[in-house]
Amino acid sequence: MTTAFRILAYGYAVDHYDEYIKIGKSTTIKCLKAFCNAIVAVYAEEYMRPPNEADIARLLEEGEQRGFPGMLGSIDCMHWKWKNCRVEWQGTHRGLSGKNTLILEAVASQDLWIWHAFFRMLGLHNDINVLDHSSVFNGIINGQLPPVNYVVNEHHYRIGYYLSDGIYPKWATLMQTIPHPTTTKEKLFAQRQEAARKDVGWAFGVLQIKWTPPPENAIPIPTLSRCPSVLAAHISSRQLQIRNRETNTRLRNDLVENLWNRYADEDV
């Protein structure tokens, strides 16, 4: 237990405690794996799962109360500094800041509950590269996410979305701010979107502890055990639905009107 805690907290090599705790490398690895497996067994069902139908309903209600019907949370990436990165890996883990990092992509709600986490992309990547490898939309693609239905400005939508910053693509499942708002309505939307989007930033702040899990040399690509033509057609259709730019534009315009109708009397 002591070695597992110290490795996870301080990022030391597995043979660092040979002399201090008097156990070998193989025993340390076994203890670390046993500890991690125990954490997953105890907490996976409650904390390491996608949102269920009740969670979706609650998230939609929270989004509605904040003026964003259909919102399921906020998404962003954080570069996590890796102090003890091995010398031979420093070239691929060095980000724009010049420091060695691993990237964490997360989706968080207002209560700072993290609904999705994708870790271990190398520091040289940006948010778009991470999104391309991420499993954040796998629930939609595979038809495993509970249905999401809502109405904005008398238009019906059947897919939820996450608030994001401007680097993310204009997809039906991602809603960015308006970078240079000109009208009062656009300024109100930008103000409200940027305020609500801070949820994921606050969640990252809570996670700011020293944590250095062992890196992987390869990025796993999700595969399907079977892929008949009908399933492939459904997956292709859902991918097109996720990446629909027209839905993104129409939804943003509807949200602008919805926020204006709700908060027009407040100062912008």
C-alpha cells in the first residue's frame, strides 16, 4: 500500500523504494496493480461510468435552468505536467509551454462531477487531436447513450451537446462561444456560455495534485467485436449526426434567442 500511494502521488520509478521499504521491483508492480484493481472494483459502478437515464434528465434540467436546454456539461483539455518524464520521451511529451505534459480531456457538470475522462495523450498534441482519439462520443455512435430530446425556440433536437472553447469544431454535439459578438443578443450569449463553460475548469482545479501514472507508447483504438453492414451504416449515420455543422449553427441561433428571451432585462 505504501509503495502504491507513493508511486501514484510522486511519480517515482517502481525500484525507487528498494532500499527504503525493502521490497523488489516485481513485488512493487504487483502491489500497484492490486491497489488499482481494488479501486476500480469498489468505485467503478458509482464513479467510473457514463451518465444513465436519470443522470441525463438531471443534467438537462440543470442546463435548462442556466438557459442552455440540451447541455450535458462542458468539455476541455488540460496539460498535466509530468515532472519525472524519461529523457527519451521528452521530445514527444513537450507541449507549447515547453514542459513535458500528458493531456487530460474531461467532461464535467456544474457539481464538478466528471462524466468522461480521456488521459495519456502526449503533450505535443492539441485539443483537436485528442478529440479525434477520444471516446467521448462512443456512447452516441454505438447507440448506448440514453435518448436526449429537448426543444429550443420551437425547434426539436435529439442529441445533447457540450459547451466548449473556440478550438473545437462546429459539430452538433459541441457549442462554442461567439468570439467577436456585435449585437446585444450575441454579447449575452457569449457571456453566459463562457460563464457556464468554467465548470470543467473548476473541475481541473480540484484535480491539481501531483499524479503521474505510467505512460503508454501506443494510443488504443476502440474496436468492435463484430461489424455487419447494418451496424456500420448506423455508426456512419450517427457520426454524421454528431459532426453536423448546420445543426450547430441553427442550435446556436436558437440558444441566442432563448437566452435573450430569458435574460433580456439583465445587464450585458
